[in-house]
Amino acid sequence: MSPALVPAEALRYTELHCLDGAHGLRALRARNAGTAAAAPVSPPTVPAAAPAADSPTGAVSRHALLPALLTRLACCVRVEPGLLRALRRLDADAAAEPGLEAIVWSYAPVVAAGSRFCEITPAYVAAYRDRFFALAAAEQQEILRRILDAHAWRGRSTESAELLIWQAHARQEAVSDEFVARIDEARDWFARFGAGGRSVLGDAAGYAGDLFHRHGDDRAWIAANSPLLAPIWALAGVDDIPAGLQPADVAAARQRGDAVASTWRLQQQNDRFVLLPDRGEAGRWPTLILEGGVVCGLRTDAGWRQRWLEPCAAPLTLPLAHAAKLSEIALDSGRRHYRLLRLQRPPWAKELARDGHGLYLDVDCNGVVQRFRWIDPGEFMMGSPPDEPERRENEVQHPVTLSRGFWLADTACTQAFWQAVTGNNPSRFQDDPGNPVESVSWDEVQTFIGKLRRRLPGLPARLPTEAEWEYACRAGTTTPFSFGDQITPDRVNYNGNYPYAGGKIGRYRGQTVPVASLPANAWGLYEMHGNVWEWCADRFGAYPTGPQVDPQGPRTGDARVLRGGSWCINGRLVRSACRRRYEPDRHYVNFGFRLALGPGEQVLSPAEPVTRKGLAAEPTTRRSRTTESSSTAPLA
């Protein structure tokens, strides 16, 4: 055996010799020499107190060459004695230590060995493959040559797996022209095997299960070959998905050809999350469109795991033992991706909870509270259709996608909130501190936002974009108003002497009314129509005719956008699509604003559960199209 691996205690009673290259004996340690004996040529002296023989730490500490040899074995599917010897002889120091082979063979639990071959166990293989990447490119190439030479007789399954594992962990410069053709052949073999499915001769399911049992923890290899490996994983007939397999590849491998889209809703039931068929119950949220099976990803304190779910029965329980430990859910089905995150209450928020309209948070400044509603990402038609009565030419209708959710104040900024931040009140109508602040310019609003941010560090306050404003105002509707085709002064504060499109003449109040005194729209937002014009972040510009994603308005120009109409405006100008523009320094008695926070990911972070409620799960898009969609939303 290797002289460096003889325990120090044994040296008190033995004389240690080793065969030299000429088959003679070479004295290395004298009896009773202990740890002070002359050190062998390789490796350094044995530690005085070595750990137990079956301890990986102990074996490594006794022999510095052992980790290097194990690293050379990292990309092998199996290691026979001949291959082990070939890899040991890769450098002179290890070549002089034949006892390393015996140590490797019995090196549990890092190595599992049988009578004919050994291998690094699944629990350790990823770590040694990470070490393999640090080797020089020339050494990586020589290791592959010796592996391929030793396994030339084994057949394509072993060779193909080792080639792709090696490629996933080798340096880029190591993958030279010498190996490119062999790697391409390996990829072709895996593609044919996966495409053949269960019609492949032999135990295809057994091979697939064994492959992923032994190498399923190698995320780099799996991620680099996800399209090839997903069909083979499907042959194994298991539902736990190895890390690295892409959801789209898993779905393509497992999805039935007759999958039909159906609507489900996610619900928390005690300590479980379940998917239930959606029956159109009002207020039930979130609703998810699933096409056949689902790739369910869950992040807990224990890490990230994925599992395939087949929605054949309801309720469909997500594979999670304790909902309280959950921080993220990802659901992939068909061309739709849903990602839900658990939130903690930000330090600048007084409260984070849910009510009948959904998720909200309250911001307190000097005792004055402003509530914000979570607005889901989604798609809508911005502008007005050509047949909408009394529309304006600058309302060209076009599709808009908002890929990220955001928070929007449920009311216009009140005089009380303005005064709590600035210490003054510029408004004309000061009969009620709950009236919206008015007579403020766009520039003055920016100054206000800056002061608010300084008072509440971390608060991402801003004005909404014009697209965000109209999306929230419509609240899923396509009619001129979020309330339908007509309005009355009982719903909207406008000049009732000038109704919309032949409507009845109604009351004209002649001033603003307190916020939240008129009915909210379907998303819990008050006075989006009328009361005060609301400044938006955008510069004013002509609409494009094609689809837009997260539009921000033109980059140049002076005039800024106002939306919503006001208390002194006719019915035509309080429509959802109506736009107005003014210079940013203008302030009139009917100009106000509504705050936004976000985008959502800047406000929300995965964390421990909110104590008030369980989930505020929001979908990728409120109304998904047939095209692929993906975005992020909160889970609180």
C-alpha cells in the first residue's frame, strides 16, 4: 500500500518499505520513528492525529494526491481498475503511489465500489466536477483521451454520457477540434435515444432512471443538455425534475398531444397550496391558464425544487409540506409562465395585507396614510376604438403589454398628505383636508416626490406612466368609462351640464370632492374619472400604431401628459382614453396627481410570510394571449 497512508501509530511497531522502480525495497520509515521519521518522497509527513480511516477528511489529510486523483475521475460514468490506473499515472507523483488505487476503491462515502468498477457517489460528484473545471485545459484533454480509450469497448451509452459530462465541465479552450466530432455524435445518440422513447430495445426506463440517479445532481451538465436529457428523464417515469432541466423542455417531453387549455385558480388551504378548477367566482384570484401538465417550481429554506404535476383530479395539491416556509412558486404550462413571490412588509410601509380588491399596502407620513393597490402585469388596448363617440384623433388604439406589476395609489394625493410632506397647501378648495391637492405643476410634484423619498428612505415613489394610468383606469374594461358606456355625477365628479354622447344633464358641483367619496372601479381605485386631472410621468407624443411593451413616452419634448378629466370638464374629457398635455411648470385649479410605486420588483422581496394573510398571488398576465408570456408578481 502507499507508504504515506500508514497511520503514525503503526510506525511505532513496524519498519516501512516500498518497492522502487527496480523492484527493490526502499526504506522509508524506521520503527518507533513516529511522525518525526524521514518524510517519504510524496506526499508530506502524516499528521500526528489523523481522523478515522473511513472519514473522507481523514483520507484527504493523509494524502495530498487523493483529491487530485478523485478530480480526474469526476467525469467518468464508471471507473474500472484499468482506467483508475491510467488516470493515476497522469503525473509522476501519483504514478509513484500505487496504493492510491486501493484507497480510492475503499474511500466511502465519496466513492461507491463494486467488484468490477467504482464511481464517485451522487452526493459528491458535483463538487468534484467543479474542481475538474479548475484543471488546465491540456490536463482535461488528456483525461478525456484516457477515458475514451478505456471505454472504447463499452458502447455508445457510456461514451456519449462521458463526452457530454466532460464538455459541460471542461474549459472552453479544451473543447478542441479533436473532440468536436465525437461530442456531436454523442449529442446525436442522446437525441435518437430520447426520440425513440419506450420503443428502444432494452430497459430504456431503467437506463434513464439510473442515469439521473447517478448524475441528476450535476446541474451544469443537465442545463447544458436540457433539450436532449428531458425526453430521457421522461422515460424514467418519475415526477421530480432534476435542477437544470428547463420547464419548456420538460413540458415538451411530458405533455400529451391532446392537451387543452383550462382555467384554474391558486388557493391556500391551511398549510397547503392547491390548484382548483375556476368556475368564474367573482373576486377569486389568481386565475391561471394551464395547458395539460404543469412544471411546478418551489423555493423554500431547503432550496429550489421542481416537480411535474398532471392536473387529472381536483384539487391539485402543490408538493409542499409547510406553506409557511415557501418563498416562491413558479408554474409553467404550455406557453405561459407564472412566478409568485412571498413578500415582507417594507420598512416604509405601515401595513401590507389583502381585502376584497386584492393586495394593498399603506404608507404613513406624519400620521397621514396613503393606500396603494397592487396592479397586476397584463395586456390591454390603449386608446379608443374608431367608433367610440366623441373620441379624439390623438387616441389611436394600439396593443400594450405591461410586463411588470406596480403599486398605484387608490386615490389622488390629498391635501393632508401633501401638507404632511411639504408643510404647505397650495390648493384653492381647502374646505376638507381629504380633498385632492390641486393647483400643482408637474415640476412641483417632482419636488414633492423627492421630499417624500427623503422622509421615507427606500420608498420608490414616482408618477405612473400614461400606459399604467390608462390600464389601471380601465380595470379590464373596453368601454369609454370603467363604469360602462355612460356616467352620471353620482359616479364621477364632472360638469354635469355637459353630459357624454347625449346623456342626461346632471349635477355640477363646481369644485373637488373628498377622495374615495365616489365609487371605486373594479380594481379598488377611486376617482380615476373626474375630480382632478392627474399628471403622468410621460412626455406627450403621438401614439404608435403597433404593439408596445412597457411604453415610457417620447424621449424629447416639453409638454407632459395629464389624464382623467376634472370637476369642471365635460363628460367627453373624462373618458378612459382621453389625453391632455401641458407644460410642466403650469398649475391650474384642476391639476392634481396620483402616486405610483415600483416597478414591483424594486418594492417587493422574497421573505418570510406576512402575518396578516397567506398569499397575494398574481399571474404573469391578467389576460394572456396565445403567445408566450412571462413576468413576476407578488406572493404575500
